[in-house]
Amino acid sequence: MNATGMISPVTEMDALSSADARHSGDFETIATSLIPSDIYILQGRLSSDGIPAFVVDGHMSQVQSLWSIATGGVRLQVPSAFVERARQMLAELDAGHLALGDDEEECGVAPKE
């Protein structure tokens, strides 16, 4: 809290330094794509499972899409301690284990009357 009793907003540097403290060590690339939105979707899925994931070169690829090919595309990185869990989750996605069914009842949605 600051002097006025208001909670100070977290700055980007504060967030980065706290992330560094929690996940110090090496990061490994677990996925690459020339399509940034694919990597951002995977990042969201990993984050929802409690796996910290970071997108590298996502903004550069969106601004200069032709450079994406030269730089190897957009990369999804996770701390080394989470690599095995992250790769397991990506394998489940690729195998279709997390896909929604075609039937509404399989998806947990009540049929419309």
C-alpha cells in the first residue's frame, strides 16, 4: 500500500522479478509455430494447469511476419522443472484426449428443448 492507502499496481518489472524468483533456472522450448495465436492458445492451456509458460518472439512475429520464418517462429518456453508435465499435456492435446465431443451431452452441455 502507498501513503494514500491505495494498493499500488504491479509494474511489469515487479512481475518479471517475481517470476524470476519463483522459476529461476533454465527455460526450454517445448513448441514452435509460425502462427503466434497457436502458441498463445497453448500458453493459456499450460497456465490453466499451473504450468508457467512464456511466449518468445510473439510480438515480433505479429509486427514483422516475414521475419518469423528467419527467426524460427514463435517459441513456447517453460522452466526446466516443468518440461516433463508440459510435454505430457501437449501430447494429450495432440492425441485428442482433451478434445470436445460432437455430441452436446458428451460436452457437459444440457440439450436445448
